[in-house]
Amino acid sequence: MLGAGSFAHSTCQVLKDAGANVATYLTRNYGHYAPSLAGPTFTREQVPNPCALLKERAVDLVIPMSIDWAQAPWGEELAASGVPIFCPKGPAMRIERERDFARQLCHEFKVPFPRAYVARNRLEAERILEKHPQPFVLKNPLCSPTSPIHTILCETLEDTRSWIRHVDYAEGVFLQEYLGRREAGHIALVSGGEIYSLVTNQEYKRAFAGNMGVIAGAPLGGLVEWDPGDKYGLARELLHPLRPWLREVDYHGPIQVTAILSRDKWHVIEYNVRIGVTSGAMILRMLANPVETLVRTGRNLPLAPEFTPGRNYGCSITLAGYGYPYVQLCGPHLPVEVTSPFDCDVWWNEAGREADGRLMATGHRIADVIAFGPALEEAIEIAGANIRRIRSLGSYFRPDIGRSLWPPGTSWV
């Protein structure tokens, strides 16, 4: 695993439970404690180049947390190592990395995509707005956790006009037509030239209950529905038309499409080449054969994903820590109290143990609580009951996960 925090913790532990030997190469400077609960961890200071671990540990599969591995000093060496990677490589990564490339790809294959423009600076952005006076969602042209611009969702022309005066134009700005609030997503695996639908999902991106506040750096919760038949049509309309390109670039790995329902059809908002921070842990628990499925995907072989009965729906709720989502506010390390035992998955994120054994919150996102059920309501109730068993000063969670934005195509309110 290349990653940190709850994503590495959950991925490693689920695969370990399914019989794999796991280890994590810690790619960030936080969230080191949780992955150590599942297996060995290695820091960049200990091992500057993780490729040194591939032969030493006889690695069968590398699972990156984000696309940044490809730009690391050792990225090309890893890609050329021959070790399967649960992520597309080379030109295939452009579908997430370059937002305007995704727009062009959709245009070529007649997949609906909001009108969008790239501006190099404020003057160009203002000229675009003058020519097209409407609200836009502002994004960085290149997708990365360290992008100068994180998504700014402007719902009016005046919102947009105000924000373009303040964004960081270091890499320019991508202006994407605002199409409303009826958002949903779908996650599939691509292997052997075929597309295998797994789940339809929803991410709760706003910071506070009622879908209020800013778009947070990572979602405050999520839902998934086991959906190999693509009942809402997202894969059929937005992924399947891209099959010729996927085969041309030898794409194999996960793919997630996020879309908006507008004018009675789905429009692509973006593609991601990952199973997602909120959805990944749920998908892996839903699979009865997660190790086989991921390894075969990495090897570009035909897949036969198997479903764990009774886990039709998953609900993830994040416990946010002091100051989140305004991460410039840094509080002290604060005690985390667990008032009674959990009866669902709890994946620690920015948390750790003191020398005396006390569990402490060490950052802005403390944990992800995840539950499943044959019905959505059951998954929501279990997750809600368990997150209330965690207490830390200044922490909070969204109690409305699953109460809006679902089923897919439903508005925020």
C-alpha cells in the first residue's frame, strides 16, 4: 500500500482479513499510526525509494492511495518494475490528471460534459466570464492533493465573479459550467479490456449537515450500493462509450465517474482512477474475493467479482476533528474516548497512541466509521450508533448522511 491514514488502514486490514500479507509505504507526513495496526510500515526517511521493497518483500500488487505516485522520483521505476499496480499507468492516467483532457475525451466519444474552459490568469478568466455570464465550478486544471485550487462550487454569476479575483493561478484555472446539485457516482474496474461495474455511490462533500458549508478537502461521508447491473445507467452512459480509448491505452485499474443529472441526462463532472477515500473501504468489504479481484485487475486479467451476501449497502461517516475543514486552525493533540465497543468497522485516520497508551486525535480527520446492511436504513443506523461512541473535544460528524442526495439524481435539499 502507498498511502496513510484510514485509507491505508482499511485497505490493508480488509485484504489481511482475506488472507493477504500487507505492508504500507507511508507517503504522507500524517496518519502513520493506523496502518501500523494492519502490518509493517515504512517511512520515506527509512526507505527513500519504495521500489527497494518490491523484491525484498516479493510484492504481488501495489495499491496507491492517489495518483501522485507517478510523479514521485521513483514513479517511473515503479511503473517499469513489472509489479502489478492497482492503478492505470502512463497516458491512461490523464483521464483524472488533466481535466481538459477528460473534457476532450468526452467530446470525442459523445459523452455529455458541462461546457468548460481553461484560463491561464485572472484576465483570461474574466474574459471567459464576460463572454459566458453564468455560474462556474472552479477547479485546478491538473488534479492533485496539493493543487493550488481545490474545488470552489459557485452557484451564481456573482459568486463566480467574486472568486476568480482570489484563486491561485499558478497552474491556471478550469472553469466548468455549474449544472446544479443532483450528483452521484459509479465505480467500476477495468481489466482485460472490459468494464466491471461494482457500486453506485454518493459522497457528502459539504462540511456540515444539511449540505451546508464549504466543499471539504475530503468528503464527510458516503454511501455505496452494490450495483453490478448499473441500475441507474451511469456506467452505460458515461463509461462504456470510452471502451475504445480504454483499450487503446491499455487501461486496467479502478475508474470512478462523478456526474450531475441535468436536463434529464447525466453529465460527467470528473473521472478518478481510484476506488475513493470514502468508497474504497466499503467496496473491499462487499467483495467476497477482494484479494483475487484486485490482483487480477493489476495483471489485466478477466474478472469475476463475488458479492458478500447481506452487504447490499454501505454507509461511511467521518468524525472530523478540531478546526476541520478550516485546516489552518491547528488545535492541540486531544484525547479520544471510546465509550463502548464498536460493532462495525472503524478506521483511524489522524489518530495515535501516546506513550501511556492513550488514544489521541493528532489532526483534522479522526476516523471513518463504516457499516453495512441489506437495506440502506440499516447501514445508516449502525454507522450512526457507532460514531456516537467516540468522543473528542471539538469533533463533529454529519448526522444526515443518507438523509439527502439519495437515491442517485436526488438534489441536495
